[in-house]
Amino acid sequence: MKKVLMLHGINHNMFGKRDPKMYGTITLDEINKNMTELGEELELEVETFQTNHEGEMVERIHQCYQGKVDAVIINAGAWTHYSYGIRDALAILEVPFIEIHMSNIHARESFRHHSVFADIAHGQISGFGVDSYLLALRAAKTLIDERNV
């Protein structure tokens, strides 16, 4: 079974409590459950990881390079806009990665309009709430299938 790693960034452990008008009331555990269920339908194993520590995120991305992962989905939160360390780690990957956001980062504060990952990501999905995660998982399945033809 092909494996997708879902990386959740800074403050995502607070989904459900943090700014419900922007992010809704869904929790990180519920997001992970939805992804796991869809993964089963798509015949994908979904592994999830969340951290509030940038170095831990970089280390987990390094493990993707060294281990058996077929695609990566990342919602890095605020790190999206300034973490060149995470960007450099993502650039090492030899598998596709997709950048996602629950909110439309282009309709928010101007500092959120820029992603330091966008130019190396296979795609970016934003603005669809929890569906951003599910859309990304479907896109990852397509990218994996295309690589295995």
C-alpha cells in the first residue's frame, strides 16, 4: 500500500479552539480521522505528524527522504511564510508534496499571501476548510499513480 505523510504545523493542535470563525470547530484528531478514512477508500496509508517545533518538522521531513513515503502533504501554518529551513528540507524530497491551507491565504493579511514553499510544491490548495486536506489526499493519489505508470 502506498503511503502519504500528512504534516501539520505550528498551532494546529489548537484547531477547534483557535479562531473558529476562520478555521471552524473541527479538531486535529477529527481531521486526521477524515484523512485516514479517505485514505482507506483510496487504498493509501495515511500517517500524520504535528509539531510546534520547527526543527522537529525538519527532522520528520528528513525521515521522509530516508524512509518509504510516496507523497507528502503539508499544512505548515505560519511557517509557510518564512521558514526557509522547512523549505530546504522539502526541496530534498524525491516524492511529490502538496501545500495546503484551510483558509484562503490570498484573502488574508498581506504577509500570508507569500509562500516560501509554493515554487517547489507540486501544487497548493487553500480556502476549502477541512476539504483542503481531502482534496490534497486525492491529488496525492493521482500524483502517486502517475509516478507508478
